Amino acid sequence: MNFLRGVMGGQAAGPQPSGAETIHKLCDRVASSTLLEDRRDAVRALKSLSKKYRLEVGTQAMDHLVNILQTDRSDSEILGYALDTLYNILCNDEEEEQDETAQKQSDDLGAQFTEQFVQDPEHVTLLLALLEEFDFHVRWPGVKLLTALLKNQGVQVQGIILVSPMGVSRLMDLLADSREVIRNDGLLLLQQLTKSNAAIQKIVAFESAFERLLDIITEEGSSDGGIVVEDCLLLLLNLLKNNSSNQNFFKEGSYIQRMKPWFEIGDDNSGWSAQKVTNLHLMLQLVRVMVSPVNSPGATASCQKSMYQCGLLQQLCTILMATGVPADILTETINTVSEVIRGSQVNQDYFASVNAPSNPPRPAIVVLLMSMVNERQPFVLRCAVLYCFQCFLYKNQKGQGEIVATLLPSTIDANSISAGQLLCGGLFSADSLSNWCAAVALAHSLQDNLTQKEQLLRVQLATSLGKPPVSLLQQCTNILSQGSKVQTRVGLLMLLCTWINNCPIAVTHFLHNQENVPFLTAQISENLGEDERLVQGLCALLLGICIYYNDNSLENYTKEKLKQLIEKRIGKENFVEKLGFITKHELYSRAAQKPQPVFPSPEQMLFDHEFTKLVKELEGVITKAVHKSNEEEKKEEEVKKTLEQHDNIVTQYKELIREQDSQIQELKEQVQSMSSQNEQMQTTVSQQLAQIQQHKDQYNILKLKIGKESQSNGQVDVSQVNGLQTEELTQLREEVEELRKQHALFQTQLGDKDALIHTLRSETADGSAGGSDDTELLKELEALRSRVQTQSAEINQMKTERQELLRRAEAGSSDGVSGSDGSLLAEALAAQTTETEKLKEEAKGLSESRAELEQQLAAATSTVAILQTEKAKLQTEVQESKKEQDDLLMLLADQDQKIHSLKLKLKDLGEPVDDEDDLDGRDQTTDEDEEDEDED
């Protein structure tokens, strides 16, 4: 213990040992002591010396400390001392201020010890295992030590944690710790862990990180919270920035809706604390990450829609129009609103309807433009307003039309300030930055909108009293020729290039002023300094656009004459070189990176992002247009016209094929409908046939039953004969009389025929002309004779039956049958007769139902025949349509071959050829083949 007293500052006799010696002795004590208390005291002493003697402790004690962590897991106190000592060795955070050299040495020392520690991945795995200890004196130093390791050797430690089983999950458990110190340091640990590692970011996100972090932010008071809220927001930014998977997970989890309460500020906005400003700034950045232009368009549009639906955009617009908001928060809010509405028509329409709380109310766009053209406003705020205006007009032709309409004579309101008036005022003000911003804003009002380019040509400006008004186009060229500042001229040239690009009418208006072309050629041909090179390049671009989109409506400035002018005054090679000054400028590449205008100073604000796209698109085509000869242009125009004609023919054939396809589809649907009806009819017929067969079977059964009953009743024939009624005998007599009458009638007819035959025979003796008629008459006579004989046989049969019946009746009356037996026989006969009548009625009903079923069957059969006939007709029409379509396809193939040859000619001439029509044709042919296969 005396040794420890000397180390800890007690008085000891003799010379004091040096720090290195003391540390050496303590390390021996840690390594050799068998008692836990001795080792604990030695480690505590090393901890107290670790800050002052960092190098010595790190060099001599690191292995012993790691060994303590491995062997003395049961004692939390010695573990805490060991972890604190390692943290002091590895951590570069010094409490005392140091000069730059000392701080650099300290950083190098921490990096060296960290590299030494993580050489063995088991050391990091050991720390992760120690984090499972709930004891505060172990868990908290372990969190701090792992954070220091990630700061010094982030990539290597991230890799070890990533492959460690449950490594990330153990660290996520820190956020659920009830002790705020550990939870807060756990946030710092996760911040370091998730830096620039997408795999770990995804794992953390799927470990319910978003839910936990948003809960902590709410518990801590949202934007009014302390530094813990800031740490949570920084961690959220790490998880979401440039990570599309986590962004989609955040949106699908409905976490965007939970961001809305963050931006609910009260009416009293005085006294914003620095922490609140920081928190709100990070919250706005978090919103921007979700709708950043660098994200995929689909994901950005989905997030923009969610932000509008949950009311987040409305809340941001409230902050935008509120008073007392700090300037940096207002600037970031404008940038955030810009990206929330960029390219979203619904959000842009809502932003156009927002009014500032002024009297009278003014649109938010007008209020923002007033700040942009006001040179007293901060530079970053003016850049933010310009970005907001650009995002409002991005892919928003409706908004572009509204802005341009405020400049037209018919819509100008003298009693109110409009966006167009502010832009014109900024365009012609004395402030060069206002000139540039207003020119770029107007250029965005015309971007990819031919209608508004033509409408803006109508704008007239009153320059001074007593002078006629001049057009806006002319006023821009007048200011350009007056030799103003470079920033102003660059802005005006960008506006003019955007204006006349792809607008032949605007090109004609520009060339109509006789001073414009000489000014441009003079600017390009002069040898000016470095500052003027960009202006020369933009003048060359403007003149090149005048050549490329020239419709040759002005005789003095046709394409050919302008190219001759360039060749004589400037030189083609010199012109192309000056044109290349634009892309070679150092600020061009910076502006081309992202849409937001971010510049270190106002003087460097020269290029617009959309304009860089235009330059990239036009530089090559203008170079080709300048070098082309007149004959090549004529050939190119002829080829273009031929291609247009062929395109029109192909379009017509495509429309015809589409119509035929629709007709074939309709016919197919009709055939399918007929087929289904036919199947239904066949099913019905089958059912009816089954019913008919069933009725036939029932009828046969009844016949068999009746036959059996008649056989069983044969024994009582005498009783049946005795029971014959007088009515039946009378009926039989009447039938016999009727047959006699028919016999007499037939005899009369036979006599007539015999007389006729006799007459004909006498006539045939005179001539043989009627031989054929006699033969026919003889045939007819023979038929009548056979019929008479048949009738006579029937009459004789009826007579025989009558006599038999009379004989039976007489025999029955002569028999001595008693009265009681007769009555019994009569009753039995009556009952049998009744049953027979019932059976006859049932048989009659069955026959009638059978007749009806046969009629229905006949009707169904006729319907099926009609349907089959119609189906055959439809199939014939389909085959005819198919033949016509094949003929059309042959014509299309010929046309495609011609187009292919013409495109080859164009390629030989050096013209870019788009193969979309060929692809369309092949797709159409493939579709037709598939349809033919379906029909087969």
C-alpha cells in the first residue's frame, strides 16, 4: 500500500520514480497479483495516470487492460477502471486547449493506439459483449470507448461490428436504456456507426430506429428540446441521406406524418434560442433529404404527395409567411418549400394560392420576388428565393403562363404589384445581382414553353416620356450593347439564348434589329481579357442559335448568309473555339452539379443549372450547323421532308392497322359471345333430350303396365261383353254406316273413272298423241282400285267384328248368370274402365308433352344452325381482314426498307438519327404476330 500511496501523491522518502517506471511497476502488479483487490488498485492507479502519461500507459498497459476485460468479468468495478483507462488512451478529446502541433500529435497518437487495439477483431467483439452488462460502471465506459474507436478507425470497426452476430442489435438496445446518460451517448455511438455505411444504415433502420428516435424527439420537446433532439436528428440524417431503401421505409411507415408537429410554431416568435434554431434547421434538412432532386423521380413525387396530404407543406408555408423568424431559418424554409413543390403540379398550385398576411393580401410569390430584387437583403436569402421561383416553374407550364401573363398589356393592373413588374424592375435596375436573378427567373418562365416565348414577344416597355415603347427583346439587346457589368451581360445573354432557342419567330424578331448581328460578331471577333471570354462564348452561342433555328424568312440574315458572315468576320475555327469558352469556365461545372444556386459570393453567380443543360445540348449541333455547306443543308432538308412524308404514311398505316386491330378484337369478342351462346344452347338441347328420353321410358313403362293389366283381365271377357253399353253398339253401327257411305262414294268415283277410261280409250283409237297421259291415268286408276280394295277389306273386317260382338251379346244374354254375380262383374268392369281411362289420359298428356319437347328441340336445332351460319360468316370476315392486314404489312415492310435506306443516307451525312419509329414498327409487327397466333 505504501507503493500506491507514493503513486497517488503520498509523501515517500528517497528519490521519486519517474512516470514510466511507476507505470511499469503498476503493469507488473496487474499481471502478477493474485488478489483481485491488488489488481483493482493497480488498474485504478493506471486510470489516474492515463491522461498525463498517455503514451506510456498506452504502450505498456494496453495488453494487460484487455486481459483484465477477458478474465475479471465478474467484478464490475475493475472492468469500469479498465474501460476508462482505455478510453483515456484512445480518445483525442483534450480538456485543455492545445496548439495546432500538439493537437495533431494527440490525434496521431489516438489513431495509432486505435489501430493497435482493433488489429485483433476479438477486442471489438469483447466490447460488444460487455455492453450487455447492465451495470452503469461497465456499460457507460464501454459505450464511450466504442465511440472513440469508431471516430478513429470508423471503416475497420464498422466492418467488425457488421459481421459480429447481433452486433448492431446490441447497440440499438442502448436507445431503450432508462438511464439518459447511456441513451444519449448511445445516440453519439450510432451516429459514428452509421456514417457512410449503407448496410449498417439499413440494419439500424429495420431495428425500429425511426420509431425510437421519433419517440425520443417527441419526449424531449421537438424543436424546443435540447441537444438530445439534435443528436436524434443527426442520426436520422445519417440513416436517410443517399439511402433510397431507408427513405422508402420511412415513407411507407407513415413517419412523414409525424414530422408535421415539429413545425408548429406559435404566434410569438421572439426569443429563438440557439438550440431551437439548430434543431429546426436540422428538421428542415431532414425534409429536404426526402424530396431531394438527386433522389429517384418516383420516390420524390411520392414523398411530395404525402407531405401535401398530411399538411406538412401548409405548415412550412405558414413559417415562410410568419414574422420574427430568424434569417437562417427563413432561408432554409424557402429552400425546403422549393424542393417540396419542385415538379409536383398539385404542390405548385397550392403554393401559387398562398397569400402573405398583409393588407391587402399579396401572393407569396410576389413577396418573395420583392426580397430577391432588393439588394439590401442577405445574399443567401436572395439565392433561396431564386431557387424557390425556379422550382415553382419547373415542369409547370400553367405557372409559366401565369407569370408571363402579368407582363402582357391586357392583364397589367396599375394598382397592384405583379411578379412580372418585379422581374422587369430587377432586370433593368442598377444592381448587377438583381439583373442576373431577374434574367434567370424570366428564363425559367420560358423554359421548354414555345407558347410563352411567343407571348413574351408582345411585351412593350415605356423607356421614357415622349418616346415610343420598345419591346422587351429590344430593351434587353440595348442594355447588352451598352457595356454593363459582366454579371448583367451574362444574365441577359442566358435569357436571350433561352428565349430564342427552338423558337423561329423569336429568332426572326431578334434578327430584325439590324444592330444585333454586327454587335455579336464584333464581340466574338475581338481579343478581350479573361473576364470577357465568357461573354464572347455566350455571344457565339446566341449567334449559333440564330443560325440553327433560322427559318430564312429574312433575306439579309438567312442561314447561308450568317455562315458566310461568320467565315469572313470571325472564322469558323475561331467561332467554335469561342463557343467552347462556356464549358471550359471554372464555374460551369459547379453550376451543372445540382439545381440549387449555391455560390460563395455574389461575384461568382454566373451560371444557372438549367442553362448548363441547354449549352450541353446545343454546342454540338451549332458546331455542325456552322460547318455544313449549303448543298448539305439542302440534301438534309430534302431527306427530312422525305422522312416526314414516309413518317406520315407510316402513321396512316399504323392508324389503319390500329382500327383493324380494334375491329378484329370486336369480331373476336362477338365470336366468343356466339360460341358461349352456342354452348349454352347445346347444353339446353342435351338437357331437353335427356328429359324426352326420361318421358319415353315412363311411357314405355306405362304401356307395359297397361298390357299386363289387360292380360290379367282376359279371364273376365264375358263379364266385359255383358257390360257393353248400348251407346257403344250404336257407335259401332254408325261407324259401319259411315264406311258403307264411303264405299258407295268410292264405287261412284270408280264408275266415273271407268267412264273416263272408256272415253280415253276411244280417243286413243284415233291417235297416239295421248299415250303418256293414258299411262298416268292408268296408274292413277290402279291406285284408286287398290285403295277401294283396302277400304272394302276394312269394311268386311268391321262387319266381322260387329257380328262377333252381336253374337257375344246374344250369348251373354242367354246365359243364366245370377243378379248378384252380374252386379259384382259390373262393378269390377266399371273400376277397370275408370283406371283404363286414367291411364289413357296420362298417356295422352305424355304424348302432348313429348310433342311440345319435340317442337322445342326443333326450334333449338334451327337456332343452332343459324348461329353456326353466322359463325361461318364471321370467320370468313376475319380471314378477309387477315388477308388485308397481311397486304398492309407488306406495304409497311417496303416503307420501312425505304426509311432505313434514307436513314443510312442521313447517317452518312453525319446527322443524328432517332430509331424510335423502327422500334415502334417492330413492336407493332410483334403484336400482330402474337394476335395471329391467338387466332390460330
